[in-house]
Amino acid sequence: MALLAADIGNSHTVLGLLVEGEVTADWRVATAAHRTSDEWSVLLRGLLGDRIDDVTGIAVCSTVPAVLHEWRDMLVRHFGDVPHVVVEPGVRTGVPVLMDNPREVGSDRIINALAAATLYGGPAIVVDFGGTATTFDVVSASGQYVGGAIAPGIEISLEALGRRGAQLRRVELLRPRSVIAKNTVEALQSGMVFGVASQVEGIVSRMVEELGVDTADVHVIATGYLAGLVLDECRCFTDHSPWLTLRGLELVFARNA
């Protein structure tokens, strides 16, 4: 028996089958705003294959309202006999949100905070490397979501350079040979990889200082499908949890199903 967890982001949707905290299968697909509920159903059934019979629950979080609307319709029409939880205001997460307007915080960020507090304990900082945005979320020692930061994602930054720079182009996201590049391709890669790494270390350092705790007492967790690109370049990370959001969805499902 397995839980199907779906983390619907602006650029990509990450899907995973979880059994007692372990991700047994995973997929990443484009988050296409024009995709209908019927198309999502066909896509899911194609990815799951015979494993669809193992799905006993579905948990969803989304930062894209239009896509979430189609998922709601799909869950009712195509998976009506499967219990499901959509993370939104009113759903029990167990995470107090200490923000000016708690409803405006992305559900994926609350899920990450829940997973970090449960699996690692606080205080903790989660850095989620998505294509559209890199988010920083801070959890207090008592498990409260106290705030965070949002920076442009690696992919969207590289895309912007390619579009606005007359002599620049999109390049493969790889670690260059050195910080001081000898050609334009590696210069772009250097700016992306080492620039983001320095940004992450700087923001995390400021956050730890603002928390007023010892650096050694803070778990700094990297997640997101682009985390591997800068993981080895950042000295601040204590943990790498690629499936943090999916595991958080499993925790929320257990509390609400």
C-alpha cells in the first residue's frame, strides 16, 4: 500500500510513491498550465502502470492555482474512491505559521517546514532549489515557521540572461572548471553555480545570526531537484534531503486522512 504525493511547482511537478517514509518510485514532469484533469489522469496512469493498484491515498500541494483546480477535478472524477488531502489553509499541519499573513505562504514551504521539524528538529533552515525560485524557510527550535526568503531560481536566472544578453545564450547547467572562466559558456556556468552558492551561504549566515543561535545547533537542509548542482560548493549544509517535500506530504496525509 502506498501514498502518491504530488508537489506541483511553477516549473515542474514532482511525483512520488511513498511507503512508510521511503520513496519507492519518483517522477518529474513539466507543470503545464493548459493540461486538463483528464490529461493529468492519463499521465498519472501511464507513469504508475501496474502500481496504480497500490495507491491507497493521494496528497497534493501546489503553488499554481490553475493546475490545482484541474487536480481537484481529477481527484474527484478519476480517483474518487482514493482518500486524498490537498494542503491548503484549514488543513492540519501542526506547524504554527508566524507570518503577517499566514495564508499567503506557499503550501510547499509549510510542508518543508513540517518535514524539517519532524525529521531533523529545530532550529532549521530549508533551502529548496526549484527552477523558478530558490526558497529559504526557517523553523524555530519549537517547530514554528518563523519566515524566510525567496530568490530567483537557477533556471529562470539563466534563461533571463540568455534572453536579454545579445551575445549570451542558454548553456547546460554544469560546474565549470574554475571560478575564473576562460570562455563565455563557462563564465555563465561560473556565475550561476558559484554565484548561487555564495548567495545561499550569505543568506543562511544572516538567518542564523538573526535567530540568535549557535551555527552548530542549526540544521541546514538542501532540497529540490537542482540542489545537487551547488551542494558541494556550499559549506553551510548539514543535510541533503531530495524528497523532503514528499515526506512532508506523507506526514500531512497521516494527520488529515
